[in-house]
Amino acid sequence: MLFLLPFISLSFAATIEPVKSDYKYQDAPEYQAILANLKIFGEFAQKEAPVVETKPTEKPMTRGQQAVEEAKARNRAILAERNKQVAETNSNETDLQKWKREEKETLNAWKKESRDTLNQWKREQEIFLGRIKVYKENTFKLPVKEEKIIEKKIPVEAIPEVHIVNGTFMVPVRDQLSRPTCVAFAGIRAIETLLIQNNQEKDLSEQYLYWAGKPSCQTAPCAEKGSWITQSYKYSKQSPKIDIPTETNCAYKGESVSLNETQIPLQPTCTDGVTKVEAYGEVRTIAEVVDHLKRDIPVVVAAKLSENFYTNKGLITLADSKSTGAKLDGHAMGHAFLAVGVMELPEKLKASEGNFCIVVANSWGKGWGSGGYSCITQNWFEKFRQPSPFIAVTKVSVK
């Protein structure tokens, strides 16, 4: 009867895919911190100015533009209610001056309300800075065939002011610690994001997915560092049963074991799966990354790292990489992270950095970037990206 168990597991599984919704990311401190970093460089495109009545023939706003304008409208309403006297005093302001003032007051209010969060990040940043050497030592040459990727030009109208993948900030930021397991962390986070979009909140096992991505190290110990997500997702997709377990059943161990990268044998409960990859695909160009993000599909991406990648405060620019020596970090053979959003850059940055930045979630804890997130400019990404296809999971089964 044991050979029937895989079939029984699948019969009770539900297949789920990415879900678009009106995700309320605007109040997330991670998003607000990245936005504050961008605003240091000045104004955004003119479409950021106060909304005016549009003619019926004009192109309607994108969903991302609508979400931003709705958030601004809510902020303006709150500020108007709380600051009637101030509003009367400033009744001679132009609409644009009033809009700028309210934006500033909203940001200041957010900073006050989020003081505890910011203080927590500061404490974790001190821990992170003390561990940078460890993270550098755990970058690795990705086990993929490099190829020439010809980037496609992205029409300006195709770039949203901001679009954050549905559920992004609802998935906790985690820390790979002293192991070269960034790919497994990015891959698990992508699956967890799809699950959260479908009201399925699960903490899945990076320990298992790293093991799944190293076929030659599953039954015998090995010393070869790193993996790539294609092999991990392929292993899960080809599994005859629901295979990826929870963190509780297959706990991650943050310290490396000499000559045993996958830390076999895995604990027996690592076979108690709760989800399974059903479909994934290649994402070759940055234009395709943006397209996936707009459809609420996170993308596992990888890059070689410049020094400013480690010490950023929420924005990674090509200009900063040049100021730190215009070269790659000596240890940075390769590192993976998850692309989770896209934001238009301020006008002042566009000439040197491109039209947008990609919001990414890393696996070095909340002390990196802004609470574990940062926005990588288009030109930095084009220069340092891994010259091979990225990967997006598009369908999973779950018990």
C-alpha cells in the first residue's frame, strides 16, 4: 500500500498561480524607506504632479499609477482633516506647492510612527556590517552556462511609476548566515510569495531546496559550493509527490559543515512535503523581468557584486559602484536574490542610471539595505547581472 501514498497526496493538492490584487504596499516601512532614498535625488517625472482632469482621448493611468495616486489622495485627505488651521494659513499656496508640502509632512509623520522599526534596522545593520566578510566568502560562481544576453529597450510608457509584487512585504526577510545558500532562499521566497497571494501562509524549507538543487550531493557528501534554482525547481517538478517541507519539519542550519554542503543525511521529517513546483520558466532580459513583476510574478535573479551592493541603504547605483573603485568585489563571483518590484527613478538620475530600479529582497537579514530590501538601478543591473537566464516559478501545488 505504501506505493499509493504519492498519488493520495496529490489528489488532495490544490494548484495555484500568481494572483493580481490591489496590494496595499504603500504603508510598508520598507517601501517608504526606498522611496525616501529616491526622493533625495529630486522630483520624479511630471506625471507625479497633482492629478488634473483628463480628456476622454488620453491614455488611462496604469494600475501602478492609480495605486500611487490613490495613496496620495488618502494622505491629502488625512492631512486636510488634521491640519485645517495650517491649510487655512497656507491658502495662498499653489496646488503644486501644497502637494509638495503634504508629501513632506506625510513622510515626516511616517518617520515618527516608524521610529521603532528604524531603530531595529539600525541595530541589525550593525550586526550585518560585522558579518560582511562572511557573506562575501559565501558568494560563488553560479553553476550555469554563461551566454550573451541582448537586452531589449523598454518603452518609457511600459515602466510603471511603482509596482510591488502582490504580497511582497508579507513574506519575512530571512538570513542565510554562513552558507552559500542564497539561491535556495530566493527560490523559497518566490514560492512563499505565490502562496501568500492565495492566502496560504507557509514558512518553507531552504535546507531542503538547497539539497534538491545539488543532485551529486544528495546521497554522498560534497564540498562544492552553491546551486542554481533551475535544478531545484526541476527536482521538485519531477517529484512524484508533494515534496517541499516546512521549516519546522526540515530546519535550516546556518553554519557550514566541512565537506558536507547539503548536510546529509537530512532529518526524516524533511520528506513531509506541503508544496510542489508545477511550472517555472526562463526570464532572459531585464525587460522580461519588468514584465513579470507587473504581472505579480517575482523573479529569481543573480549578479556579480560591486562593493556598494553590501553597504547600500536602500538604493544601489552604478555611480556608487564607480566611486568604490569601479570594479567587482574580489569575493563576488555570484549572488542570487529575488526581484519583487519596479520603481521609476527621479528625473535627475535617469541620464546616469536608466529609467527605473528593480526592488529586490535579499537573504542577509534586515540589516542589509532598508530592512532587507533595496532598489537596483537599471544601469547597475545591466552591468553586473549574471549573463544567463533568470527563473520565475509560475505554478505550485499545495496541500
